[in-house]
Amino acid sequence: MAQHFRLSAASRTLSLKEIYKGGEEKAKAMFRKLRWPETDGQPVCPKCDCERSYDVPSRNRFKCAACHHQYSITSGTIFASRKMDFTDLLAAITLVVNGAKGISSVQLSRDLDCQYKTAFVLAHKLREAMAMDVHTGEELDGVVEIDGQYHGGHVRPHNWKEDRVDRRLAKNQTGKRRVVVALRERFGRTLPFVTMNESEGVALAIDNVSRNATMAADEASHWDLLHDGWEVDRVNHSRVYSDHGKHTNMVESFFSRLRRMVEGQHHHVGPQYLYQYANQAAWLEDHRFESNGKLAARAVGNAMKSAVSRNWKGYWQRKAA
């Protein structure tokens, strides 16, 4: 798939249907195999689990031979009620996973030749699917680094100096400032959370880190409570970044990617959406050594296993109401 997206500026003006001419059936077959891997793409009724179905070509659906329920490849998944072709969905997924620091919805809409609204919701649905690989419910183990990074809440100073206020005071702040607390195995997974204060990370560690693990943190005083439950390696960043193997470089690497994603690609992220961008950054960080094709297949597989999104299905209709 990757070769299709090494396009010149001129070729980007072509529609994806021209680029993928004849590829709709291949893309559909890929989605089928990842939706029903146990039967190698043979449709299975989501209502009664019957494997005997027949095509309804006029509606591009299947009909169960047992309960007569009609369903499509994307029924009951995060792509339910889709209107895009499978080639366009596959192109969108490839563009999103290929973006090492993410891709903005404006850029995605231009590459796909679709509305901004379509690209915005589609990208968020993919982030929701990626979160399946991030928040698995398994405890972190080994050496687990913990740290926090603040986002948002910027208060623009007034034009005239005499009208400017002290932005450090709570009454002059926006209330939109959030912190991403990340727990990262030194040789494994990254687990991000969005909280109001960095000190909430201790409670998150209690819920998500094995007591056999070794924690690594900086010298911030709120991490002192970690010593009650774990062996803790501390590093004083005012003096040194790495002290004979004691460091938080891996979690800082994740924060570096997230910061560049938020500020470089999206420029502004609302606090209600920050958790999804953090999950995407964690997913990209954890699978950074995989090939583009494997990343795209992984994202499609997650989307086919994800239920209908309650946050993003009908998003713009609810916003307009």
C-alpha cells in the first residue's frame, strides 16, 4: 500500500478512484478477511453467528440464511453507516498511520478530496480504534517510567501593556489546561491518561502498574508517594538527564511526539479530545518499528473489531441540534 502514497503534487489532484482503479474489490476483500478472520472472510451473521449467508447485490449486503438478518461488512463496527468506498477508507487509514506525528483533518480532507467534517470524524474514529491496543487492561511491568506534560489553557495577553493581567492567577485562567500523565514500560507499552493535575498519576500507577515493577520518575515532590508501593529510581533533571541508568528518557520520547503532534500538526486540541490524541501518539510510539503495511492492517483490524462509536456516530448532527 505504501507505494500508492508516494505521489507527486500533480498526481494528488487525481481522485483516489483513478489512483485505485479496479481496487475496490481488493480493498473490500481485505476488510472482509479482517472482519471475519476465523472464516477467512466468509460472512458470519452478527445476530445469530450463522455462517450461511447469501449476497444481496442491489443493497451491497449479506442476508443470513437462518434468521434472515441483513448486514454489511461494516455493520456493527466503528465504520457502521459509512458512505465512503473501501478504497477511500483504506487510503484514509494509510495516511493516518503513515503520519509519524499525526496528520491534520484539513490535510486529510484534501488528500481524500472530501469534506473537513468527514475527515475530522473519520480520524477520531480511527483514534478510538487505536486505543484498543493501548488500553488493554494488562498491568505494566519491568521498569515503568512516569511523568506528566501540560497542554492547553493558554491565555493570550492583552494588546496594551496596562490592560494585561497576571495569567498565573486562577481567576485569569481559562480552565482548559490539562495534563497528560503517561506510564511507559522501558521496553514495552505506553499508557496515557488525561487529568487535571500531575499528582493524580500516583493513583493511576496503583491501578495500572504491577507491584513487582520498578518505577522511574523525576524529583517532583508528588512522586514521593511512589516509594510506598514500589522500588523507585529518581533522577534530578536540574542536575542530570540520565544518572547511571536512572532516567525517564522513554516517556519523554512519547511526550516529544505528542507535543509535536498537538502543536505542529493540529495547532490546538480541545481538552475534551486530548485523550484521543494521546492514545494515537502512544499507538504510534509503541508500533514505530512496524512497516506501513502492517500498521494499516493493524488499524483496519482494530476498526473491524470495534463496536459502533457512541461518541462519533452522528457527531455533527448532535452538534447542530
